[in-house]
Amino acid sequence: MLELCPERRYCPRSPHCQRCKGTWRPGAEFLCNNAAEENELTRRVAPQGYSLLQIVLHWTIAALVIFQLSVNEDVQDAFKERSDNEPIDGETGALLHIVVGLTIFAFAVLRLAVRLWRGVPEAHSTNPPLINFVGHAAHVLLYAFLFAMPLTGATAWFTGLELSAELHELGRLVLIPLIALHALGGLAEHFVFRTNSLIRMLKSDRS
């Protein structure tokens, strides 16, 4: 059996080899088939769709985020009254807003854990590279906001920290167009690029 080079790199002459950085040793070209088989195995490991849990978490979080955005003004008024030591008319609503926010945080942690454990479908290779890049960047930012928004909101309410409140409001202003971009991207993939990205977020993969 042929041995891999010490850094486990493959023949740079083969189009299948993705891990070679220019290192090569005699006999390494015979490992090209191994590299191709390994790449094929990696592709098979990635799930073809999302699990039922991933889909439920996605749409539950989406609904809760929309609810949070719809009651934002009432919470802002309650926070201002609290900061000015005035009677708070909407304290119950503000506390509900915080509870829902922390629920979103918990669901986001669970969703990220499932993503790391189970994996997610690969981006469609038929899409323009820019579309896949924007989609990936939007996902990363959405996860960041799902974690940051509940924490800054709860910190602002319970500590009265103005900086946290300002960061929370700034996050809201960025989150709205980010959600719109994510939604438009999903629709574009379905209707323009004719992929099944939207369908696989509606129908679970049982494999």
C-alpha cells in the first residue's frame, strides 16, 4: 500500500485534489483516486435536507422574532418610563418581551447545536458564487443577532445600562433589513435560480 506524504497531501496534478499546497513526493500521483473517493464520501455525509427539529426551530424563531419587532415601540416607552422613575404602563408587556427574547436565545443555542451535530445541506453549486457567499454571510449574521439581541435587551432592562439599550436598538435597525435580505434570498433561489432551498425548509429530510 502506498503511503501518504507526511502532511497527508495529494498529487497536485489531479483536478480532484483539493488539499495539496504544492507538496509532492514520488508515487503520490497514484493517490488521486483516494482523494476523489474521500471528496465523494464527504459529499455523501452532508444531509440532503433539514430535520423536522431544524425546520420547527427555524419557523418558531422566525415567528417569535416578528412578534418581538411588532411590540418594540411599547417596550421602548416602558424602558423610558423606567429610566425616568415614572410609573410603567406597559411593564407586563416589557417583561413578556424579555421572556420571549430569552426563549429565542435558548432556541438559537439549540438550533446551533443541532446544526453542528447533524449538519446542514450544502449550498447549491448551480448558484452564482456571490449568491452563496451572501447567503452564508446572512446566516452567520442572523445567528449573531439571535444571540446578541436578547442579551443586550435583558441587560438594558434589568441594569438600566444605556449603552446596552442603544446597542439593542441599533441591532434592531440592522436586523430588519437582514431578515428581508434572507427572505428575498430564499425566494430568489426558488423562483429565479430554481433550487429546492425553500422546499427543504418546508419538508423534512428523514434520512
